[in-house]
Amino acid sequence: MLVATATAQAQAIPQSHGGGGSYDKPTYNDAYGLSSAPSALPQGNVDYTMRALFLSQHGDFMNRRQRYTPDVELAARVLPNQRVNNEPGSFDMLGYDLDATFRPLVSTDGYLTFGAYYKARRYLASSDFGDGGANGDDGWGDETLYGMGGKFGFGVFLTDNVLLEAETHPGVWSDNDDTLHHEDFDFPSFAMFTVRSLDNFFFKFGARYNQVFEEAPWLPILGFSWELSESVRLDVLAPERFEFSLWPNQSFGLLFGGSVTGAEYHMHTKRTGPDANQRADARVQEAIAYLGMLARLNDNVSFQARAGIVIAGEYSLTTGANGFDPIDGPLDQGLYAEVSLGVSF
């Protein structure tokens, strides 16, 4: 019952469409996943519900602070014939993700965040991939790595032009081949302020924790979202992503951007002999440049496709023992493709 109520209220947070629009007064266009403006009520009737008051006060801010992102997204990606520099062998990586985020209102100035994620990486490796260690036996082999857990957080307007958001995403990062240990758990998290300095410019800063960069799990967040015109916007969130987008209309956008993704997983090696099935740390990272498109098919369903190249990255696999470091090095350049289906409620 609690989940159903929260899900029903999740519509209260409007999602940004892509290409700006006329914002002399707050506008919420149902065709693009937004809500009807309180002013649309019959003359003489005033809507004092929490949802209507939130939209009246903060709807334009929420609409423009980022481009449209669906509540639930199902994605699949492929990185074919990838190689680690100076390491033997190659691999194909097939990824499939499910990501869900809901933001039910709890006041006219704030909301909670809850959701879930499931990220899988299926590696199909050549027989010699991972044979670079001193022991010369199997180091990787075909493998599936999983990241899965929940999302919990909040957002609150400190003033009409300052939004504070904080989230933590506790979960399991493992190959799930054995009983889970404490090393299999992690909690990627962030806290971020979004400050509206102009009608069309949002400055963002804060801090985040994750395992994208091996030597720097804790890093500051610094970025901005800028609507250069009704059909052009730029979104930057360093150190992990940027995107320039063109919107011929509000339901179709062309995307040009880059992102850095990765994580640390705890897995069991495929070695043979007395040292078989050792626990090891696998670190994966890809820096990707892409071209893509996003289309709103109707009020609730969207489709996105991206393709590009892996321009850099880092892969390593080690148990920490001397002489067992069969994979360690930068990722060679390669191809990348992804498609996703989104649903908004």
C-alpha cells in the first residue's frame, strides 16, 4: 500500500523535456511527461493540493534543470572485440541494465527519492585473455559481473532557486558465484546543490563516492546545465559526463556527449589447481564518446539509441598476491553501442 501510494505521487516531480520552450510563466506540457499547470483549473477554483503548490512554486525549475530522464529505463549495450593494451586475448562485453527512480512529494518544497538498479556485464573472453600473469593459467574466462541494489535519498528546496539533493545506492557488486562477503557490498552516493543563477542557467556542485576512478573514490562534483536557446542545451557534470543536445522539437533530440563508467567487483577467479576459485578484485572502466538520439514516442514511453567509441579506460584483475595480476592496463579503443526503452508515469 505504501509503495502504491508513493508511486502514484511520483508524477508530482516534473521531468525536463529537451528543448526549452516559452517560460514567461510556468508551463507543464502533458505531451512531454509534465503535469497540467494549476492555472488550468476553471476560473474561481484554486487547487491547494501539495502537488499543485509544488508545481506552482518549483515546476519551472524542475522542468529546466536537466533534460528529460524516464522514471524507469531498460538498456542493453555491447562493446565488441575489446582489448587491454599489452595483454593477450580479447573480449566481448554485453551489458543489460534496469534502473528505476521515483520521487514522491512529502511537502510543497521537498520530496523523497527511492528506486532500484540492476546492472549486469556479461564477458565472453577468448581463451588467452587473462593469461598474462606469472602463473600463466586461466585468469578471467567467460564471466558475468553484477551490480544491484536500491536507491534512497531526498531533495529539498532551500530557497526558490537552490535545490539540495542527496542519494545513496547501497548494493552488491559481485559475480554472485558464492556466499556474499562484506567486500561484495558498496554504497555509491552523492550530495549536490543545484543553483539557478539565470532563467536558463543552473550551476551544480557537491561531492560523490563511487568506484569509477580507482585512485579517487571521493571526488567533488562540478557542473552546469545551460539552455542556450529553445532548441539547444549543454549539460556538464564533471568528472563523469557531459552532453550537448539539439532539439528540433520537444519530443525528439540529437545527443553528442561523453561519459566515464566503471566499478569494482569482487569475483572468483577461474584458475586451476590448488589455488582455484580465489577471491579477486576486478576493476573495469570505460571512457566513451557517443552520438545518439532520444525520442518521446508518447506521453509515457521513450526510446534512446547511442553509438560511438571507447576512447580510453582501465581494466585490472588481482587477488593482491604476488605474481597474480593477469590483467592490468589501459583499454584499447573500440566500438560501443546502446539502446534503451524508458517509461514515465
